[in-house]
Amino acid sequence: MVITAILAGLAAIGAALLVDEAERQKPVLQPVRARGARNSPKSRS
């Protein structure tokens, strides 16, 4: 039980670190995608 909990915690931490690294490597692409997603429904409606 303890081992599975530790492995789950390490997996969650590892995933968070990977996401942080991806965000740091691609800081410009994310806001552009967010703006496109926000503007597309407005223009459609």
C-alpha cells in the first residue's frame, strides 16, 4: 500500500515537472493558442 502511494506521488511529481519544462520551453506558443481558441468562438458567434 505504501509503495503504490509513493510510486503514484513520484509519477504525479514527474508529470508536473515535465509540464513545467514544456511550458518553459514553449512560452510563446501557448498564449497564441489560447488567444486563437478564445477568438475563434467569438468570431463564429
